[in-house]
Amino acid sequence: MTLPEHDLDFLSDSTEQTSTRFVTFIGPSLKRFDLAVTTTNRFYGKKLVTDLQNGKTAILGSDDLEQEGYLASIYGLSEEEGAELESFLHQVLGEPHFTD
């Protein structure tokens, strides 16, 4: 069932230019990673990281990599695979920048 547009209460609706990096790599575990890393002006400098194999996306910054097991939990990875993803993301995620 489709609702008429006038029944929707939009909280936000905007368009912006983004940049997406597509990268594929294999780590020591031989797990193949197919990722899309999108840079946007939203999310306080964090990036959208999408696993193209399972369709899971997370908003990530370098501060998120400090949480042990976080990536493995989000993306459904083993501990070893999560560590490989973390190693890659340390290279591409910048520091978040919060504003008052």
C-alpha cells in the first residue's frame, strides 16, 4: 500500500554532492571485502561504509575503531576479519569533527 505524499511528515529532505570510493581487498584470512566508502558533509566528518556483499552500512569515524569487536558485530565478521577491516579503515577514516 502506498501512502499519498501529503500524508508523509518529512523531517529532512536534502541533496548534496558526495564522493564514493569503491575498494576491494583480501586480507590474511582470505576474506574478500567489497566496500563503498562515501564522504559526505553530514555525520560530523564520519563516513558511510557499505559492505557491498551483504548490504550493511554504518556511519564510521576513527573513534568507532577504538571499540573492540564493533566492526565484527556490525558487519557479521569473525574477530580476525574485523581486525582486517579495522586495519584498512584506519587508513581512510578521518577524525570526526563536532560542532557546538
